[in-house]
Amino acid sequence: MGILDLLRDRRTSTQLFMVDLTGLYPEIIEVDLLNADNLASGEMPNNKCDFVNGLSNQQFINHLAINAGRQWQLTYSINEQIAALEDLHQLISEELNNRY
């Protein structure tokens, strides 16, 4: 198994264990159903979060903190993948320059 496979597995497992805040806290997060289909086109929906209400809910704060940590892991994993691809690109470029 290569580094990219390991990083992909880490990214997938991180995404699988994100807490669905929209489902657990509908009184805090209002999902924009009219624009939810825009995700396929790359547009973010216009969801709304009542942070004032959320700050009084310790369970919401805990789940938000869990997701923040997992999001950091996901971002870190993607950065590792980019670095691995850049290294591979550099190696290929060097090899091609040495041949031609």
C-alpha cells in the first residue's frame, strides 16, 4: 500500500466520523434546502447557524469541537497528499530532464 492509499484511507475515515450537526441540532442550524442541490455544482448552500443559541448548549459545543479536530485532520491529510504529489511531480520532472 502506497502513501497515497494510506492518506486516502485516513481522509475517508475522518469524513465518516464527522458529527452531523445539522441533524442533531435543527434548533441551532437551519439547512438551506432550496440550495442544497448546489453542492453538486460546487456552490455552498446558505445554511444558517444560531451561534448564540449554540453557545448555551454544551453538547453542541462538544460536537463542534470534535468536528473542528476532525476537519483539521482532514485538511492536514489533504496537505500531505498534495506534498506527496508535488514530490512525485518533481521526481518525474527530474527523470524526464535527465533522459532528454
